[in-house]
Amino acid sequence: MELLLNQLINGLTAGSEYALIAAGLALIFGVLEVVNFAHGEFYMLSSYYLYLLMTRYNLPYVVAVPLVIVAMILSGVIFYYLVIRRVLSRSWQLQLIATLALSIVMVNTAIVLSGPVPKYLESPLNSQIVQIGMASISVQRLVVLAATAISFATLYAVLKYTRIGKAMRAVAQNREAAAAVGISVEKVGLATVVAGCALAGVAGALISPLYTIHPGMAALVIIKAFAAVIVGGFGNVTGAVLAAFLIGLLEALVTTVLPSEYADAFVFGGMILVLLVRPHGLFGRVARS
């Protein structure tokens, strides 16, 4: 029972990581209809921001994390104006090439600047253990779960109640009609990209102390985030988040009875089964012709 509880916490932690990244992917696609293949590299970038602030500038973790989020917001602004704004009205093929090229550039820049050797980041929260029932859980994992919940509650409130959130939903439904009634598609696009990068930044800042930091750290994570977006229904943020947690829990449950090498097979096998039954995803809707 203790092993099962610990694995469930691990599954929720992994699900939080996938969900934060998948939510940004789904949000950008849902509003702007752009598949951002560089999204995983922003997760990697935030991890390096955190490493730099804590090792070179000796900032404590609780101070460094908010600064990482600010840095990711600024990175999102730069990303929007340098890449997304230029390809927003172009073909999906050009959008794919542009974001994929940026992904390659970011990975290789990280290799040049920091080297390929993984880096370890010590967080005081990771060494503090609390006992919840029969489960022993690090404070860092509890922080991951709490911060993820706060992030999604904030995102929901912004999309539901704020002016920019309503404008984002309007653009997602019909970009031309939204522009016709005076909504600035450019401001909405900027806000969407910034929100997506900020969510990736939260993921990097929370997860980095649990794992190693290296240029290719986003490779498998972004694939699972894409799987969550596909299973949840492309453009459906809620569906992507729920699917991401399902993936994290499935991984954890599989590894309790089988070697960890089988986890990915079950995850992507499950994705294939879902798509065979519901090609538009669990929470997606069939487009009407």
C-alpha cells in the first residue's frame, strides 16, 4: 500500500509536468491554430534560467522561481514578435518549419553554452520529507502539486472572467469575426503565447530540482505533452490537462508491477486505442462541415 501511494504521488507529479506543458500547447493551438514544436524547449530554457539564478547568483529557490516566470514571460514576448507574428497568417507547413527550426536552434545553443553534460540542481525542499499516511513525500513534490493547482485556477479565472480571456475565447471561436467587432488579434496572440511560455516556465521551475537539467531534457516530455493534447482533443485545454494527468498516473501504475521500460509502451498504446475509438480525442468535438 505504501508503494502504491508513493507511486500515485509520483504519477500526479509527472502528470503536473505534462499538464503544464500540454496546457500551453493546447492554448496556443486553440486560439492561434499554431502547433508550436519549440514549446518543449521553453520548458528546457526555464530550467536553465533557474540553474543560472541559483548557482551563479546564489539566489534561494523561493526567490529564483518568480524571476524564472518573469524571464519566461519576456521570452514569450520575444518569441511572439520574432516568430509567431511573422507566420501567423502563413500556411501550417511554414509554421511547422519555423517552430521546429527554433527548437533545433535552442537545443544546439544550449549545448554550445552549457555543454551536453547533465546538471544537478539542489533544492532544500527536495530533501525535506513529510509523512502523509503511509506515504513519504518530499516537500518539493507537494509544492509541484500545489503550484500546478494554483496555475490552472489562475488560468481558468483569466480565461473565464477577464477581458483578455474573453477576447482569447472569441478569437479561438472565430478569428475574423472577433477582428470585425474590434478585438485586437495581435494583442490576443501575444497574450496567448506569453501564457503558454509562462506555463512551460512554471513546469521547468518546479520540476528541475527533481531531475537533471540538460539540452535534450524536453524530448520525451514534449512527446507525452503532445500525446495529452491529442488524447484530450486538439485545442481543448481542459481535455489536455486531464489527459496529461491520466498519462502520469498510468505511468506510475504500470511501473508498480512492470519495469519502467514498459511505461511508454502503455502510454502510447493507450493513446492509439483512444484514437481508434474517438479519433477527435476524449474531449474534442467533431468539426461540422
